[in-house]
Amino acid sequence: MTPGELKEKILPKVEDLMRAASRIMLEAKDIDSSVDAKSGRQNFVTDYDKRVQEKLREGLLSILPEALFLGEESSNNVDISKGLAWIVDPIDGTTNFIKGLNMSAISVALSYDAKPQLGAIYNPYAEEFFAAVKTLGSTMNGRPIRVSEHELKDGVVIVGTAPYYPELVDASFETARYYFERCIDIRRSGSAAIDLCNVACGRAELYVEQRVYPWDYAAGALIVEEAGGKTDDLHGGELQFQTFTAARAGNAKVEFT
């Protein structure tokens, strides 16, 4: 499938599906009673995560029945190394969702041989739909976006704290301190997908986190790259999309050291 076909035929269907699924989030009631704990410190899932994911799974597989499906709230033992695969986070920022902070998003990527070819992220609270197709650029609500041209010293850095992994606390806050001393200020939103979009559209210059999973960053990484930015695994290597990793995304002016 060509990039043009992905943009013209697949992306509009994905957007319609994501907007429809977001109504489950927006109409949620009594969220506290739907919360379950997952493995890891302070790692939660709600019935709404599961409902959104099931709606996305059914819809995405109807769009491309030949694709595999890798979702956060289902079996993660899906080998996406060959062929097409949907990579989905139904509610990225579940803790924000539980607390009513209105900073959560739906994230959907389509990969081929474990390389994202299409990425879409929808924040229904801000009504911002970010999208990218490999080689065709990135958009927000249909308008082209670009990363900023500010250097780190004039920039904002978004730092994820990998809260589910106590063994990464020291590394997370050492990273935060390192960048705090080299930029205007740091931020933390609680949603990697939203963080990556904020880099892509120039609201921040850099995002870093010690551990994220493919559903957290597959769509967002492509959106950053197609907006003129760059990504790596925080150690200079390429991002991988079949397992967890550290992740970093920034504009072209920020040096990755």
C-alpha cells in the first residue's frame, strides 16, 4: 500500500473510528468504580480502556483484516516483525483519565515489518487530532505542523517519570535534573502520546522517558519524525517497536548527547 493510499483511503477511516471511540471517554461516569490494578507500581486500567480498545480492535480490523493487532489491554505476545500490524493505546494517560485531568489520548499506529507507516493521536478534550503518514508529513486537525527551531537553552523539556517502575526512579529524576539545568523549564503531562505531539507541533523542544512501550510511542514517534524532528532510544540507537525501551524525541536543533 502506497503512502498516498494510506493517507487518502485508510487515515480518514481511522480518524472517524477514533473520534467515535473517544465518546466512550467523554461520556464516562463513575470512573473510580471501574479501576483495576495491573502489574507494576500504580499501573491502572479501567473498564473504559477495555471498551475503547475493543471498539478500536473491531473497527481497525474491519479496515484492514489482514493486519495483526497489538493493544495495551490485551495479549502483548504478538509478533509484529513481519507484515501489517495495528499498535494501539486505547487511553494513553489512564491515571489522568481516572483523576479527571482531561489530558488523555487515543493512540493508533499502523506498522509494516515493525516500522510505523501511519500514526494518529486524538486528544478529545482539546479536540486535537494529530496524524502522520510516512514520507507525507504531519498534521494537526488537517493542517501541517513542524517542530520548533529553538535550541535546548531556549526550550521546554517534557520528562516522563516511568512511574510503574521503582527501579527507574533515580534515572528518571537524574534525567529531569540534567535537562532542567539546560533548558527554560521542564514539564510532565502523564501521557507520552500527548508529549510527543507537543514536540511535533513546536510547543516543546524535547521529550524523554526511561521506559515506554510501543503503544505509547509508535504513533507519536512517526508524527515527530514527519514534522521534521528526530527520535532515539535515549542511548543513540533507533527506536524499536516490538518491546519496551527508553525514548527521546526532539527537534533538529536539540543535540542528543
